[in-house]
Amino acid sequence: MPKIHIVLRMELFLLMLRKKESNMKANYKYIVVAAATLLSFTRLHAQFITGGVEGEITITSVKISDINNSLVNAVNGKNIIGYEIGPYLRVGLGSLYIKPKFLGSFQSGIVQVVYPDQHSQDVTLSVAKIDVPVLLGIRIIGHLSVEGGPIYTRIISATNNFNGNNIDVTPGGLGYRIGANAQIGIIGFNVAYQGIKNNSSGSTLSSFETPDELIFGLSLSFGEGSTVTPYNR
């Protein structure tokens, strides 16, 4: 009888070991599947969303109108030079992508103050603002894409004294931006055309317009070099 009990106990012990081994294999399978799913999700997320920083040089004309000052008719300027810099985010799906930007901008140049008798004087104009374009892009061939969309601008500070005449402009404005972008690895090159107008609110604030802004930009994308996005395929 003792021998039978020993044999039964040994068989029961071996059965428990086999069951435990089977459960461990099943758990390993679950772990492998979970890890593969997480890795696939992370890679897919990296493929669809990228970001970076962009710097731009701008050339534009400037027009201040609807001036609530009988001593000044208008303020006009050409070849106003500036720069913009800030982060951007690109969310892609196939050949399409959405790219919002948050850019700090500074522009400066010589403008003409036009008086009622049509004589004018030169004054230096400086403007600091925030530009937020939201662009929709589409890849057309290779690394080249076209993109365009609305832009919101907010003037932070601007010259308001023009030879003793105070002229304050409307701070908020809307416009558009269209252009092309070439993305080569982590480096991007873009050229764009932009028009913005800060309309007069009908009070003491004047309209401020940059109707024909030409933009040349260079960007650095984070993560683009190690991950091929659908946008670049």
C-alpha cells in the first residue's frame, strides 16, 4: 500500500508540473502578443505624428488704413524684412497631412506716412506678432508636397508713433497661406505666399495689412530620420 501511495503522489506531482508548464507557456504567449501589439501601436503612432521646429525669412509690403486721425491718410511700405521661428506638428494619413504651426514673428523696415496734402515722410516700422497657420498638405511627387490653409495672427507690439501722430492698429487678424514643401529626411524646405489683414474694429484702431508676404523656410523634424511616415512613402 505505501508503494501505491508513493506512485500516486508522484503521478499527481508530475501532472501538476505539466499543468503549471502549460499555464506558463500560455502566459508567455499572452505576453508576446501584448508586446507585439504595443510595439505595432507605437510604430503606427510614430508613423502618423511627427513634429519639429521651423525658421522662416519673410518679405512683405505693409499697409495701415482706416486711420482715425485727420492728420494722416495712410501708412505704406514695401520690402519689409522679417523672420519667424517656432514649433510645428504634422499629423499624416497616407498622402495627406495637417500641419499647425506656432510662430513668433518680427518684421522691420521703412514705411511712408502719407498726409492729407499728399506729401509723405519716411518712418521705421517694427512689428512683433504671433502667427498660427493651420495647413492642409498633400504629397504630389517624391518628397514634394503642396500645402495651404488659414492663418491667425496676433500683433504683440508695433510702432504707433509716426512723426508725432499716434496710430494704433487692430491686434487680431486672419489670412491665408499657400506654398510647397520638400521633406528630405529630417530636413524640410518650404516656400509660401501669405496674405493677412487685421480689420479695423470701427473704433480708434486702424486696419493693418500684409497682403503679399513671401516666405522662405527651413525646418528640422524630430524622429523623421528613424521612421518613414506615410507622408514620405
